Amino acid sequence: MKHKTNEAKLRSLIKNLHTIEVALLVERIETMMKLTLQDIEEKPESYDNWFVSHHAYVNLANKVIEQLKP
């Protein structure tokens, strides 16, 4: 069985959602990124592990928020 890459999973998801569902997903993603940034401000160490630091989450959140701007 062939495993999809994360990029393929996201492309497939968006392709198979109704327009309203895509709008809802975008809103949820943006909200989660904002909540993540707020949480990192309070306790950044909780996002650090052997693989990534909280800086990676901050960079991701900022990129996502910027990309989703109207």
C-alpha cells in the first residue's frame, strides 16, 4: 500500500471538500495558529522536543497567518 505524503494528503483534502468546508477549514487553521502563538508566548518550552523547537511552530504559524490573509 502506497503512503501519501503530507502534501498529497492536504491537496486531496482540499480537492474533495465543498467550498464552504474549505472556508471553515481555513478559518479553523487560522484560529489554531493564533492560539498556538498565544500559547507559545506563555509557555514556549512546552513546544520544544528533540525534533523541533518552539521557533519552528512560531515560523509556521506566522507563515500560515500571512498566507491566509484576504
